[in-house]
Amino acid sequence: MKQILVVQYSQSGQLIEVLSRLIEPLRAAPDCEVHVLTLRPRTPYPFPWPLLRFFDTFPEAVHLDAPELEPLELGPDPRFDLVILGYQVWFLSPSLPVTAFLKGEAGRRILQGTPVVTVVACRDMWLMAQEQMKSLLATAGARLVGHVALVDAAGTAGSFLATPLWMLTGSRGPRLGGLIPRAGVQQEQIEATRRFGERIAAALKTNAPLDADLLKNLQAVRVNTGLIASERAIRRGLRAWGSLLRGLGPQGCWRRKPALVAYFLWLVLAILLLVPLGFLLKALLGPLRRKRLEAQRTYFGAPSGE
């Protein structure tokens, strides 16, 4: 009997729905037993978010300052044939509860030597978060064998307002008669994630090796090369602002509040300027950098590939 662990944390419930569809074929397979672990921070994160609390969380998120979790209820020495790890993206980083699992002793014990498939559902800016995920998994001794990235149907421009409004109000929209589109991943995309579960179930049934070929040729990810430079630049800025705010005090400290206002203005300007600039540079320099862009597409799409 193959043992599969699904690790999840979701505030809106979207990621849990994605994972539920993905693992349906595994639950139906007679030779698979699926265990679901929902991470529970000792101090819960609100949803919808109060505005100040939302932005006051980013310094710890970008610096991977793991919060405390409630004890993992998996027994003293759990062993799994595969871990499916679903995570949200917070400020171009893995969400803090997932960071806590990856850095915690219990999580590392589970992940040591274990193949892992990561699953993300977010805006289309997930590349830097997955880079950090790769590093955390490697430190834990895990083997990344697959990645699935589902992105908002609203696209880069549409989700600029749609996603934050969803986080701050709890409502996906649409708003203003559709001027601000509905936030979140399309239901058709969610339903189609069954194909990944079917491929995994087939591999487990035949005892095929769980390696980088596991989810190849299933369109598991789409790499938007126009966002690579923008994400890198914004990530550097987030770390600099995060260091400043952490130096002013812990979350909730009044000394952070004036700096948070300045950070918010910087973030809006950075997204409004750097993201279009990234696309413009891609359009102007793309023909000259085609080989480099293809190499980046291959790198960021690994291990599943586009």
C-alpha cells in the first residue's frame, strides 16, 4: 500500500479545492492510502485580512521567519512514498505556515529522502516563491519531482487589483461591472488537475520511479518570461524593506506603521513600473535574447516543464 501525504494551508479555500480534485484518482486507487495534513498556525492568520495586518506580515514572509504551528498529528515516525505540498504565495514567498512546516523538525523528518510534488494556486507571480521552495526542500533533504502552477484567470493586469481586494474583503468579485475581473483560478482549471493525480496514481501502481519525468507533457506550469526580471527586482526590494521593518520591532509594533505606509506606496509604484518595464524589455530585446529566455523558461518550468 502506497502512502501519500497531502500538506495544505489555504485561507480562501481555493487551494484546498485544487488539491481535492488532484488527489481524487489517488483516493480511488485501491493500492494508495491518502493522508491529509492541514497546517494550523498557533496564532491564526485572518481571512479576509485587515489592511494593516496584511502588510505587516510581509517582513516575516520574505525573510522566512517561521511561526509556530500546532503539533502535526501524524504519529511519532511517519513514512510516506510521496508528499504533495500545496502552498499559497505571500509577497513572492511561500506562505508562512508552509515555511514553518518546511523548517520545523517534524516537517523535515517527514520530507527527508521523500519525493515531493509542489502545487501552487495564485497570481501569475510565483517564480521567486518556487525558488525559495526549492531551497527549503533541498535543505530538508526532499526530492522535488513535480510542480503544478495554477494562476488567476484575470492575468497580470487584472489581478493587480482583483487579488488584493479578494484578500481584504473575502469577495472574489467581479466589481464595477466587470472592470475589475473576478479573482482566482478558473473552475475549469481546477477540475482539470485530476490529470496530475491520474498520472501519479499510474506511476505508483506500476512502481515507476518518482522522478522529474513524473508530470512531464501535462502542461503543469506556464512560465511567463516577461515577469522574471520584475519578480527578481521586486523580491530584492521586499527583502530590503523587510529588513528595515524587522529592525523597527515585531509584528504589530507601532514603530512599523509609518514605514508600512511608505512601503505600501513603494510596492504599488514598483508593480506599476517594473512589471510593464519587464514586458517592454522582453518585447524589445526578446529577439536578441531568445536563447537566454528559452533557457530561463526551461529552468523555471522544471521539473515538470511546460
